Amino acid sequence: YFSEFARQNLDAYGVNYKNLYTGNGKPVTVTSVVITKNERTFISYVDMPEIDDNIKEQIFELHKDASIIKISPTLADVYEKVKLYNPNVQLVLDMGWSEDLSLETLDKTLKLADYFMPNSKEAMKITGTDSPEAAAEVLSRYFKNSIVKLGPEGCLLYKDGVRYYIPELPGINSVDATGAGDAFLTGFLYG
């Protein structure tokens, strides 16, 4: 149902897309959101298809002439090839939570990305720090402009050794931040 809804809207808006999956598995992620008084978490299931060299070549062909791409660590070698082919492409890293987040596990992708926009919890986990400000400072070693999303408090930009707080939009009553990071990323990519 949701896939059909997405397909119809992509078609209605004239979006050119290509589904690279041709197998018989279930390449759709099913996610449940669990919200408690103080926290929320996501429980996801995906029958992840194997990404072989043929799929990687198709991904490269689809992305090689792009001006901006949202990347993931699992395909760092593909995006490295894209960047060599198209040095002007902007690579934006955004990812979800994982217990093994660290500078070491993400080193190759962090060095490859032009922008990385973790939320404060992810940024602190990756950098081993205890505040978004300290995390942004560590991440500034990798990025000209280090960005950390602060949920309903806006975001933090660390540029040339100076911290800038970009506040939340006025007049907005934040109820639940579920999906806010994706909306932030979408606005950033569009802008």
C-alpha cells in the first residue's frame, strides 16, 4: 500500500526514478515507532538484498552526473568512484542510530562526505563526547561546516572555530520530532 502510494506520487510529480531491486525478497523496511514519556525508538525489519558488483555499477551510473547525493557508509566505495568521476558532486551523509557508531567505523565515509548532519545523540556517540558542542568541534576536523541537529531546539553549526546556534522556527509548537531529521535533510538537499 505505502509503496503504491509513493509510486503514484512520484509519477504525479514527474520524478524520474529507478528501482534497482530485481530479486524475490522483501526490500521494504517495516518500522514501528515506540514512544515513551522520555524517549522514542524505532524497531525496523528489512530483508536486505545483497548488493553485488552489478548493483554497485548501476548505482554508480545513476549517480555519476548528480550535483548532490545522500550517501551511506555501506556504499562508500561507490561514492568514492562517483567523486573521482565527478569532483564537483556534493556528498551528504545522513544515517540512523547504530550501536557501533564511532569515528573509526565511519572514518572512510566521513573523509569522503562534504556534509554530515547527525542528531545530537548520534554525534556524541560517534565522537565519544558528552555534549553536542564538543561533538561538533570534533566533527569540524572532517568538515568545513560541522552541523549537529538539536531536535526542537534547532541546530548547531560549527564554522571556522565558531559555534552558531540556529534556533527553531518561531511559532512552532513541537510535539514529536519523529521524522524531523529526514525533513531537515530534505530541506538541506533541496536548498
